Amino acid sequence: METHGIRLYQEQREDAQLHPAATRSAGAARPVPEPPCPIRTAFQRDRDRVIHSKAFRRLKHKTQVFIAPDGDHFRTRLTHTLEVTQVARTIARALRLNEDLVEAIGLAHDLGHTPFGHAGERALAEVFPGFRHNEQSLRVVDRIEKDGQGLNLTEAVRDGILRHSKPEGDITGELAGRPATPEAQVVKISDGIAYINHDLDDALRAGVVTLDEVPEIALEVLGRRHAERIDTLVRDVIATSAPYLDAGSPDGQVIHLSEPVRKAADALRDFLFARVYAPINEAEATKKAQRMVQWLYQHYVAHPEQVPVEFARALADDGVERVAADYVASMTDRYALQLFEELYVPRFWAG
């Protein structure tokens, strides 16, 4: 087969094998039209652009929950991203949805996260009102990557990035509107499945909580082991969502958890907010990290000439505050610490 026919063959295979409700890659629109790749589908191309981006590589040094933990086995923002994508692909394959679209959204959904996780996000939002990591993730792929050119991802991937966030009390709730495709809905629920389980796993490893303290409904319904809980949630999403996909849904929501499993997942999520996230947020190390984020932002607002030339040049039309927020949000934990030390820690020996 000549290379120019490979993409067409894959698009035809999508038509033949995917569920009628699945999103096809053929004709996927981009903000800026461009010739299609002869080998890869549009969503495969998006996935590859994300993987090769600088923002994706930086995720390995960004906090998931625990800031600078002792031990090599705690999750980072990168391993969280990979776990979300793995869960989402498993669900998508079982439901005959477009795995390439799911993978592209999953790998890109947290590219806009700040250093020090959600604590850093809240801190930056206090000094740059309206900052949200899902919107920043979209800004990264639209405006910041490739020296200001952006990645020109398809509209389906962009929608999934923007609409993956959930409110505190409901694992199936919405903060940024309903995702437009079933694939984006899969990533959104997979994000919740992944983090309530791996954050509990890390909290148990850190000795912050014990398994006996976890709500009994979560253990009874979901399971007592990490793998068992994920398996229960994934199986439930597949079994519950399949009829909605087959019948369609007037409101467009086709990916669901059953009510008993949703309640158990929400109980586990509420437990994590009360016993893990809230205490970490009150820890002195977290507060120091938040002050660092705010000081760095304020420093670069006051000294925009110190923003790296290549970064500032790419965003020259966006205003001092916006560029400072973009620059600080892009930092890894260790880079933020390094810059803060250079800017604020006195060097008595350097005089």
C-alpha cells in the first residue's frame, strides 16, 4: 500500500468498526486548515503533537498531590496523565469509540497545570483572577506551544481539553460545560476514576490515612484493593454507558456511572477532600509553595523584561499580567524553586 492510502484505509476502518455514535477522524476541523497527513489520522497527529510538546515533558516534574514527597513511587502530573489515558482507552475500546481521540485528549488535558498542583493553581488564581488549569491547558496548545504558534489541534481534542474539569462534590459533574463527544466524556470520567484511586494509593503509602478509615460504602461497592476499585469503576462505566450510546441521549450525555457506583465513588472523593487534600492544603510546605507562586507572578509583572526572550516574544501581544501568569504556570516545581531561590534568597557570599 502506498503511503498516501494509509490514512484513507484507517478512516475507512473507523467507519466499519467504530460505534455509530463514535467520532470519526475524517474531516476533523482545525482552527487553521492544513493538508492531512498521508499516514496518520487527524487524531493520531494530534496525539503525536502533544507527546512531542515541551509542556508534556514538563509534567514529569509537576506535583499531583504530594509536594516533594520522600520516595520514588508517588504520582506526578505525568504519571497521572498516563493513568487517565490508560483508563480512558480501556473504556473507549470496549465501547467501540475512537481510541486515538481519547488518547489525544487524555495526554493533553493537564498541560496547563501550574507547579505544585491544585495548590499552585489556587494561588495563581488569587493574583490572576479567573485562572483555571483546564482553560490554561487549552491556551497551551492554542497559543503557547511552538514559540507562540500553537499545535493547531482539532476542535474535538480542544473541546475535550477544555471540558474535562469536575466540581468538588460530584465525580460526574461539570465545571466547563458538557463535552461534545462521547470520547471527551470518557476522558472526563476517567480523570476522576484515576485520581480518586491513585491519590488514595499515595495517601496510604504516605501514612496520611489507613484503609480502615475509608468509607465502608467505597470499600464494599468498589473494592478493598486498588486494582479492584479501578476494575469495578471501568466495568460499570462500560455496562452503564453502552445502552445510552446505542439509544442516543437528548442532552448528549452518554457516558455514565450507575447510581450505586457513583455514590460510592463520590463517598471516596469526599473522603479524599476531607482527609487528604484539605490537610495538605493547610500544611506549611503547601502555603510556602503557594506564596512562591504568587511572588514569582508578582515579580514578573513588575519585571517583564526578565521573562525569557523566546517566551515573551511569542506572547508579546498578550499583556504583562497574562504573560507573567503563562510563564509561572509553565514552570515545573523544581524550576519554580530554583528561580525563587535566585530571586529572593540572599547570597551573603556573593557581595
